[in-house]
Amino acid sequence: MEQPFIGTIARQTGVPIQTIRYYERLGLLPKPQRTTSGYRLYGDETGDRLQFIKKAQHLGLRLDEVKDILDLAERGRCPCGHVQAVLKNRLKELQQKIADLRLIEGRVKGAIRRTCPPYFKPKGKAICPTIQREGR
């Protein structure tokens, strides 16, 4: 079977051509073979690897974390324990972000309840009482 060009891989996987090139620069994809005119030729495993990267990103993993996982697998080591540790760390980060967002949500709701006084006109330091009363 003939090795596909980058456009074919992009269409098959739904990953834009520029993203595929970026992944190559980061080392997430192995350097492809090239035709004599310089066109990239990809092996069968490229589509599978791109799908793996997309699935890992859907779990919230960053590209550097995905690269670590791929590197472990390429060295013949099972990355599952590492993946579990990374996912647990990501979960803690998400839980903290959710808590931070809930705190901000409470502040915003309070600010909405404290509307500006009627006929307020900005002057001097008084720009908007709704915001300036925050934190009191």
C-alpha cells in the first residue's frame, strides 16, 4: 500500500495539516519519510498516533504530558501507571479551578445584587460603585 501524504492523513484524522507539522516539531510524531521532491510520506501508524493524541487531549492532557506517554511507550515501557498519576494530578487541578470559579461566581452574583445607586455620575476615583465595593 502506498504511503499517504499529509493532506490525506489530515482528512482521515480531522487534524489540520499545520497541527500535524507542529506535532512533528514537538516530537509527538516521528519524522516522516520524504519523496525526492520533499513531500512528507506517512506510515500506517501516524493516523493511530494522531487519534491517541486527540483522545489524550480530550482527557485534558497537555502536549508535553502526551509526549512523555508516547516516549515511555516507544521505549517499550507500559505508560499506564504514569498515565494514572498524570490524570490524578489533572483531576486535582480541575477541582481547584472549579472551586476558584465557584468563588468568582459568588462574587459576581453579589455584585449583580448591589446595583449602582440611581443617578450615579462618575467623578474623581468613583468610576463604578458595583466594582469598587468588591471585597468589602
